[in-house]
Amino acid sequence: MKTVSQMAFETCSDEDLVQACLEGNEAAWEELINRYARLIYTIPLRFGFPQHVADEVFQEVCLILLEKLHTLQNRRRLSSWLMTVTRRVCIRRYRTQPDAPMLDIQDVVVVHPERVEERVMRREEQQLLREALERLDERCRRLLALLFFDEEDGVSYQEIAELLDMPLGSIGPTRSRCLQKLRRILTDMEEEKTSKPENS
């Protein structure tokens, strides 16, 4: 059950909440963590990490929050700052775990109706796309998965370059080549499917 002090901060703006935290108010800190816990947890889970790793990421982000909150210049952008901090923690872990799990294909989103990634939105073709992605090399799979986060939780080109250890300027061309490979694989799979005789 929340204390009266904690409840007093529930309706506070982020700016006022941050100020109270910086003044050492424990109830404000608890409210800040509670307010953004779900946001922080969502990011490592969407990176494909299991729950226990998401727990570790959450703890690390909370420590960074405690140590670095005073450096936040625009307090209205607290949520964006937390997302950036959390993504960077995830990226560091991803880079040290080459066998880190792939993002689930259902986390990939469409950014243009004419592109191959539109298939993700078509429920009946999700399995086909999943199988096609599995036929890509690991570099392409990771690149496409990271590129097609939604805009709000998106991973920047700079972060992708750091994560995949590739030059920033090569991401666009590599993305195009990977999508071309994916299109060819999907075409081949559809041809394989149509060429199979139907069961009588």
C-alpha cells in the first residue's frame, strides 16, 4: 500500500518529480521508478532478452538514474532520456552476447505499405516471413530486426552501428541488400509453395 507521501507525487509533473528526487525525497524516487518501470522493462524484452536479463537491465538503469539524474537538462524529456539510457544498456549487453536471441518478428513494424516488411502486418503471412528471415545470414537478420522497431522505441542508426560494429554510412546500403535478399527468399518460398502438389 502506498504511503500518503507517495500518493502526493502521483499527479506531479515529471519536472516537479525530478526536482523532488534531487532534493532527496525518497517517496519521489519510489514514484519515479514506479512511473517508468514498465517503459524500462519493455525495451530489453523487445531486444529479445529473457525476463531475468530484463530484471538486470532494470536494476542497472535504476542505478544510472540515481547517479546521473542531475545531468538531465530538459526534465520534460525524462521518458526519452530513460529510453536512450535503457537502449544503451541493452546494446552493451547485446555486444557482449553474440548469441543473444533475435527480436521476435512480431516486434517488427511496417514503415511503408509497398515494402516487403508490410507482410508482418498480415497475420496469415507472419510464419512465412519468419521462415524467410531464418534463411538470411545473422547480420541481415539482426539489422532488419533492429531497423524496424516502431518510431517511438526506435533504435538509431548510430546505435545500430555500435551494436553491429559496422560503419554508420554502410547501414543504408546494407539494409537495401538485406531487403533484396529477403524479397528473393520470399519469392522462392512462394514458388516452392505453389509448386507443391495438393493433397488429394
